[in-house]
Amino acid sequence: MRQVDSLTVSVVVDNTTDMLSARPPHVTLELRVLFAAGMRELAGEDLCSAHHGLSLLITARTNGQERTVLFDAGPDPYAIERNARRMGLAFGRIEAVVLSHGHFDHSEGLLKAVELIREQNGQRSVPLHLHPGVFVRRAIQRASGERLPLQDVPSAEALSQSGYLLVRSSKQEEILDEVFFLSGEIPRTSFERGMGNQVRLMPSGNWEPDPLVLDERFMWVS
């Protein structure tokens, strides 16, 4: 792992906005970001949209060089495009995309994300790092016995056709010249209960408990 000199995390999609929130000194207020990007009037249509999900644009600087990763892509195409454009984010600088795990609130903006990236980078393909287990079919088992399906992660075929180069791994790896570290499959402890009502569809056609989301990975910067 290479030591980075500085790190900037731009919150593209999150559950809340921060206009009325207390924040630490190193966090820039959303309104300041928007005014810096060109907003000249405080209007609802010019603000970012909060959604259930996550997407982070992360830029590391080391030895005068910048390396940028998109970590997750939020719950839908609308959220990531709206917020990225209003914040004036340079998606063309994104060199790799990482999917943390196979849930819709982190994955459903992936196809829009690569469209925005390639719109600015000359239509070059983009590596997408993910665990091979993210494509499993999942559902929530309700108390009544009924299953509520979770929206699937976009298929490997759709992701590849959109311009991603899929990098499937359950092992740890270092990316972008060892600036970012991706975990392998995260070991679970005996006291973790996870999502007790989540199930997954097995190749046999049976639904089985899936509480621990074993396809989850984390990213670390030194």
C-alpha cells in the first residue's frame, strides 16, 4: 500500500442532506459545494437529492498525482446523475468503480454511473471491482411467509455491455497502483446476527437464509 498525502470524499448519494446538520470542520457544507459548482439561487430543483443508499467519489493524492474511485452507485440512476451534475463532479476522472455488496441501494446507479464516466472520458471502458456473489437473487421473508423480492443487481451481461470491465474477486487486492486496498470476503463473528429475514435463491431453486451478506467488501486507504 502507498501512503497518500490527502483524501477527498465527495458524498454523491446518502440518506440525508446536511443543510441543518452539525458537521465537523473538515466537512464542506452541501450549499458551499453547490454554489462553487455554479448555483446562484437557493431553489429545490438545484439541491441534491437524498435517497436510501450510498455512493462516494473518492480522490487520493500522492506524490502530486490524483487517483479517483467511485465506491458504490446509489439506489437508482436519477439520484446519482442529479447529484453529480449539481455538484459539478468530474466523473471522467474516475479510474475504477467498486461495488461494496449486492444490494440495490448500492448498485442500481451503476449503469448510469458508467454512462456519466464514459461521457467525459472519451468512451473508455472502466474496471468494476465486485465479489462474484453479488448477482445472487435475494428477498425479504415476511412474517406472513410471503417473500418480498429485492431488486437484482444489474446482470454481468448488462454491466459489460455498458462499458465496464468486470473484475470479480473474493480475495483482497490493491488497485490503482496500490493506492486503494479492497478487502476479500469479510469474516463474520459469532455474535453477528445480520439480516435475519433475508433469504437467497439457490441453484436448486430453494430459498435459503442469507443473513450475513458474505459478498460484502470494504475499501481502505493508508
